[in-house]
Amino acid sequence: MITFFRYLLDERQLHDYRAFLPVFQQAARELARIEENPGLARLEPALKTFEGWYYQGRLPQRDARRVLASMFGYSIEQLWARVSDDGPVSRPTPLFAANHTDDHRADPGAKLYEMRRTADMAARRAADFAMGAEQGQIGHETMGLVTDRVTSLVEEYPRVPLSHIWDELAQTQDDIFRLIEGGRAKALQIRDLHILAAIVSFHLGKGCHDMGDAKLAMVQARVAGVCAAQADHTALTALVFGLKSLISYWSGRGGQALTYARQGIQACEDERGTVGVWLAGLEARAAALLGDEESARIALRRAQDQRERVIPDDLDAFGGLLTFPVKKELYYRVETEVLLGSAQIAAAERAVQEFSDPDDPEWSFGDQAGAQCNLALTRLHGGEIEGAAEALRPVLDLAPAQRNRGIVVSAARVGNATLRSPARDAVTARDIRAEIEAYTTQRTALPR
């Protein structure tokens, strides 16, 4: 069951905040003119507020209610009534006609969004045509189109909710498989297509993991491994072992995570890209999860040694999850120390600071949340219950669509740690545990 409000947004393709906001602002300005209330014209719900309305069914506050009622023509009670999300919906009788402005008065932002949406649809159709037009062979432009799509997905993956790109990932994988199987590709193109297929399958595996389905994640990881082997790409083969280690680590299987990390290290002994640093970091975290401090510290030193000899490779050039920057190495190091019970607050705070700028090309909302959870755990270890709550707050405020598997497990670790804290009976500790309990059960990162 969903709210009728959400049903209407889906129907009108306003479920994306960027599409909804200009339409809401237009309705607010129109209502402000009618009521001669200038304050309404400045009303602008934040992204988290909108996602609370859309995903959690949270009721808007007074002024927003009036704007929404004017925008849709239904009362707030009608808008927030529950309806089926898998069949026809019986519409209530509108209270009045919703406010609509003529085209010449329409908000420029809304018009621009619709123009861009049309342009996106046209580009997709044109790309489909081009990929089918080069009969008998795969031409330069087709390879360029596919490569551009994969590059864009790699860049977006760490920065946006999975639901925003999930369909595109699946479609791109299918397109690449069809090109490989179609018999039109030359030998060099076949290798390049297998590399692209491995990269997309890697991200689909990570996506299945983010949704909490380790079995499907492993299926995609193994497909990525097959494609990497077909391309004879050593670094990519090692990267897939890293994904398997990551899936196992967040599923609580430390021994398996350690084995996969070490297999990856063996597979890329002669590689100089950052994949070797990532695998050493994965090994350190897995060993720490098992309580093997000696192995964890050896792995941390290996990561440092690998960093000193890094020469960026073709995977690093893609960016996103395919590279392992220094700031992410720090995040893994802090997490290893947290698991060993020896993390320093200064290092944990530095890791959070490194991921504080969303405009940084190396930023990732998942790594930022993980670093904040590690800071909360470090402060808890030092008896700072209020400081831990402060560090955790941005994680608890994440939109449901961003609460992936790793973030949920990291938040749960903080909740469990409060039970072992001297301040476990404090009001703040109880509040943290209550929020985390609701946080995990309300997670909706699964693409619909």
C-alpha cells in the first residue's frame, strides 16, 4: 500500500525531486498570489522532506499541505489515504480543480526539466537506432555509445541512489551481451565488449549486494569474473575477487571475505593500479572482523606499500568504484582499527572530513556514511555518547533509497555498541537504538 499522493506523483512522473520541486514552487507562487500571502511564494521543501512524504508517508506541515492541496485538487486527507500499489486505483472526488497555469506562465525550471526529459528519451531512441543500423559489423560509433554509457554509470553509481540507475545498468548489460553474441564484432571489439560487460556486471553485483541479496550479488560477480577472464584482463579479474570479498564481509562471513581478498592479491601481483591497495584494505578489514590483529596489521602495511608503487591503470581512469583513492584507504584503515578496538578519534574525524564535500569527484555517500559510523563507534569507545549521536545523525537522516546493505550494517554496529557502553541506559543511547531499529526495518533501497 502507498499513499494516493505517491500514486499521483508516479502517474505524473514527478517522483524525482528535481521534477517535483519546480512544479511545487509554481503552485506555491500561484497560491501566494491568490491569497496575497508573499510568504507562501518562498516555500520550498528540502529533498529529505520530500522523500519523507514520498517514501515514508510522513504528513506535510501546514503551509505545505495547502500548497499540495492546491496543486492536486484533493484534500490532504485524500492525498494521504492508502491505495494499492499493484492495480487500478479508485480516485476520490476532487474538492476543486487543481491550479494549472498557462504555458506562457509556466515555471521555467519545470519546462526545462521536461525538455531535458524529452531530450533524454530522444537520445536513447537514437542510440538504439545507431546500434542496430551498423548491419554486418559493429562500428566505431556503436562502441563509443556503449563505452559512454558505461562510463556515465560508473561515475554515477557511488553518488546517487541505486534506484536512479538500476534499469539503465540492466539494460546496458543486456545490450552489451547482445553485441557480443550477435557475431558482428571484430576480435579487438570482442575483448573491449567483454571488459565493458565485466564492469557493468560488477556494478550489478554491487547493486544486488546493496539491496541485501548476497546470492544474486555473487551470480553477477561470477559473470563479471567470466567476462574479465574472456578479456584476459588481470586487474579486472582481481577487482571481481574484491567484490566477492566485499559481499562476504558485509554478510558477516569474515573467513570467506579473507580468502577472496587474498585470491585477488595473488591474481594481481604484477599490477600497479589501485586495485592492489583495495584488496589489501579488504584483507585487513576481513582479518579484523575475525579478530586476527596480526594479519590485519600486515595487510595494512601491504596497503601502504602498494600505494607507494601505484601507477594508475585503465580501471582507475574510469573512477567510481573502479579506483581506490587515498581517502578511501583511510576509511578502510579506520574501520579496521575500529574492529580491532584501537581506532583513534583524530583519524576517524579526518576520514569523515575527507568525505564531507559532495562536489569532490571521489565523494561517495556510502563511504561518507561508513566513515561517520566509524567515528560514532570510536567516540562510543571513548565514552562520548553525545558525540557518537552527533556523528551518527547524518546517517540516520539518509533518504531510504540510500540505505544500502553496508550502511544498514554499519548503523547496526553502532546500535550494538551502545549496549556495551557504560552509557547504555542513557536517554541518548536508548534513542539511538530505537532509531536504528526503525531505520533497518524501513529501508527501501530496493529499486521497484
